[in-house]
Amino acid sequence: MNTELTILGWTLVLAIIQILLPALLRTQETGPAYNVGARDGEAPPPRPVTARLQRAQSNLFETLPLFAAAVLVAHVAGRLGELTWWGCWLYLLGRIVYVPLYAAGVPALRTLVWSVSVAGLGMVLAAILIP
């Protein structure tokens, strides 16, 4: 399997981690009875770190389908190369670094790291679209 598909696989592992982290924190906040119940009543608002992790998760889920599709298109079209290799690494590493920065509430650096991940996605797209 090529590097780009392997990185896509690790990005999916990151997505699972980003599902589990806020879920675990939220269960600590509301209690297991609420978590396994019907959740008909109002839950208390999430604590700041939990809310940040939920937002980081939502942010990943906005770009992950685009990244996955771009990697798969590049693979099927035979457009893998240095641009996709670097783009995939930038996307994954940017997304990994983004999570603790967002959880810690670091504003400007978090945005810069997000921009790196989006630049990586852009590189994969460029490899597909630019002959």
C-alpha cells in the first residue's frame, strides 16, 4: 500500500480518537446513567475542554471527506507523487497537532496549524487537477 493510502488510514484512526475523547469527557460530566439512557432531559452544558474537543471533531469532519476523496481520486487516477506525499503528511500532522492546541484553547497558533492541514489538502487537490 502506498504512503498516501496509509496516511488516509491513520487519519481515520485520528477521527476515531476524536470521537472517543469528547465522548469520554462528556460521560464523566453527565454520568454513565445519562449516557446510556434516553437523554430526554436537558444535560448540563459541556465543560470548556469537552466543548473544544467537540468543535475540533466537527472541524475534522468538515475536511475529512474532502481529504479522503482527494487521496482516493489521486490513487485511482495514478496522480500520486511528491505533491500528494507532502500534502498528505501536512494534512495528517496538522490535524494531529490541531487537537491539543484546540483543547488547550490556543487561538492563533491553532489557526495557523489548521491552515497547514488545509494547505496539505490543497496540495493533494492540485496533484489531481493540475496536469
